[in-house]
Amino acid sequence: MDKKNALRAGALAAGTTLMMLLMSSPALALTRDDGDDPGPGLSIAETLGLYVAAPLVIFGVIAGLVMVLDKSHKHV
């Protein structure tokens, strides 16, 4: 009986998701809005630096500060 309820719930969720996707309208990203003035695109190096390297550096700085400024010294 549990398997039947799980199957019914899965089918309902899948059906609802499918209907939402079919009923949604496209984003119309090719149509410019009034006052829309996009800047130049990013190069591959700029994109990797902004979305990969910068977060890793920030994470490293925060982790380093936490380790250096840790006040809970362990006594052996």
C-alpha cells in the first residue's frame, strides 16, 4: 500500500511540474526593454576569475583568519 501512495505522489508531482513547464511563457530574452543598455561581455578569463578564483580566495582568507584568530587553544 505504501508503494502505491508513493507512486501516486510521484506521478502527481511529475504531472504538476510538466504542466507548469508547458504553461510558462518564454523569457523573451531577445527583446530589449526601454532603457536597456547592456555592457560589454566578459572574457573567459574574467568570468573564471570572477566566479571561480575570487570565491576561492575569499574562502581561503576567511578560513585562514578563523584558524589564526581561534581562541580555543587545546591543552595536552
